[in-house]
Amino acid sequence: MADENVTASENTNETTEQATTPAVKASKPAVPSPASMKPHAPSPAAFAKKAPQHTAPTAASTGFSDADVKTAEAFGRVADDGTVFVKDGEGEREVGQFPDASKEEALALYARRYLDLKAKLDLFANKLKSNNVKSREIDETIKTLSAETEQPAVVGDLAALKAQFEALQEEGAAKKTALTEARKAAIAKAVEERTAIVEKAEALADSLDENTNWRSTADKFRSLFQQWQEHQRNNVRIDKEDADALWARFSAARTKFNFARRKWVQNRDEERNSAKSTKEAIIAEAEALQDSTAWVETSRKFTELMDRWKKAGRAGRRDDDAMWERFRAAADTFFNARQADRDQISSSEKENLAKKEELLVKAEALVPVKSEKRPSRPVRLSPPFRRSGTRSVTCRVTKCAALKAVSML
């Protein structure tokens, strides 16, 4: 029956077909079908004790106060046949029928439906005040509310309801305009921020020269690319045309840097290969000279090799270190041998000096000098003195003859 379908639902927004169709004059209790009967049906006595239940929703069940319901009921009436009418403009309009309930229950039902519809409008009004609402959501809600408020099957102040909806339409349009302006401003800001990233990339690409720190510049480009990705994820989506143009500029700057770096790497590798070849040749020459005993000439050649080594350039840290060890080993072999030879000569000279000093003491004892005049006959040094390392010299015996002999050593 109509009353059973209407009162069984707690949500009074759902308008049943039975409430909008002509009233059924006969009100007979429903007889359950055999398919719906349980295997153990109650006895006739128990069945007779069950009174028909017509439970209409109350204001408390929907959260509306009795005062609000009564205020809405003032705009409607219920005919004797259960037809419900509402004041609409200068006249009234039929909104449905509820024949199996009392007039109070029927009027309260449609009054609560009015309050439900008004609650939707109030909820939409609050939604328009938030910052999370979107233009599409506004359009869809207004379209839905427009259909529900055009000829609503409710009892209440329809003029106030429609006035509220019209006001919400204006607020929705204003909100959409504000959202559009805010989006335009956000897009303009996003374009400006992304353009700043592009300009930094272009400035880096234009600053490339022979003194560029390629590793540091690569890190800077990598950081700019990360900024681009984060900005794209966390900001408003800009127009495709602007986004494509900015990306083209950013990509061109990166391409310019990558091309210049590849060219630098190629030139560096060529220079390193050339330096490696030159140093390998220098090492071969040094290793050929390391056993030479021509101390003066070979020392000069090693000096020249060192000058050539410095001018050869860098061959890479790993190769440079290995080749320097080989060159240094050859040079150390030669210079250590030269130093050993000098140490031996110095030791021999010290021994010869001691022998000469001993012979001079003997010479002074054998040849006393009484006058400083030049002697008429020269005195030649004895063979032992000559063998001790003096040149073949001739000196005259004077008072300081021994000292002169020492000074000539």
C-alpha cells in the first residue's frame, strides 16, 4: 500500500510513485503471497493480535525541529481523500497523496521534504564559501537543484525557496568568476616561475667557455630540471601552448650544454692521448740515459726532459701518476749514481790533502828559509808529493814556500 512504502524510508527526499498517483479508495490489509510466507506461519490468534502499522516519520527522526515542521505545514493542506496541496503563488498545487495516513502525518511528511530540499540549498550556500569548490561542481549542483526546485513535491514556503535558489545561482556565477580570475592569476604566476627556471638554464648555457667547470655546471642543470619537475607536479597546470614553448627553450639550453660538454670531453681526450704519447717517449729517453756516466751531459739532458714533461700537459690522474713514477725512477737511478761518484771523489781528495800536508811539514823541516829573497835556484817537488795529487809545478824556496804549495792544491 502507499502508506507502507512511504513510511518505511527514513529519507523523505524520495518521492514514491504511490504518493503522486490517484488515491486508492479501498484500504484493505495486504495479504502475503505464498512465496513470501515463512515455513512456520503464526497462528490465526497471533495474527489477529497484530494491528496494522502505519509509521510516518517524525520531525525528530530527520533532525528538524517541530517548530520548523509546523512553519512549513502552514503553506499546505490535506484534502479528505489524502491529497496534499501547497500554496504556489496566488493559488495552490497538488503535490501528492497519502490516503493511508492521517492528515497530520501526510502534511508533516511533505513539510519535512521541504526542509530537506532547503537543507540542500543551505549546504550548497556553505559550499560556495569554501576554497575547494570547483566550477564544474557549481554547474552540476545548480543544474540538479534547478530541477528539484522547479515543481517540488513539498509543502513549505516555495517563494522563499525559489528566491534562495535564485540568490544561490547569482552567488555561484560570482564564485565561478572569482575562480576563473584566481586560476588566471595562478597560471600567470606559474608561467612566470617556470620562465625563471628557463632563463637560469639559458644563462648557464650562454656562459660556457674554456674555463667552465663542467661538473658543477652539470649539477646546476640537474637541479634546474628537478625544480621544473616539482613545479609541474605541485602547481596549477598551465596552457599547453605556453608549457610547450617553455619546455622547448629549456630543452634547447640543456642540449646546448650537453653538446658543448661532449665537445670538451672529446678535446680533453685528444689532449690526454697526446700528452700520454709525449710522456711515454720522454720516459723511454730517460730510461735509456739512467745508466750513463757522462755526468755533465746527461744531467743537462735530464733537465731538458723535465722541461718537456712539464709542457706535455695532463694525461689523466691515473696515467700521470703511473708515468711519473717511471720517469722519477729513471732520474733517481742516474742522479743517485752521480752522487755516489761525487762522494767517492771527495773521499779521495781528502786523503790526498792529508798526504800533502804531511809532506809540507817534512819540506819545511828540511829546507829552513832565512831570507825572503827569491832563491837563485828553483827546487822541484819530490815524486811522493807529485803522486799525492799535485800538478807538476815549480816553486822557489822562500819563507812561505810551504804555504804557497798548500795554496796551490
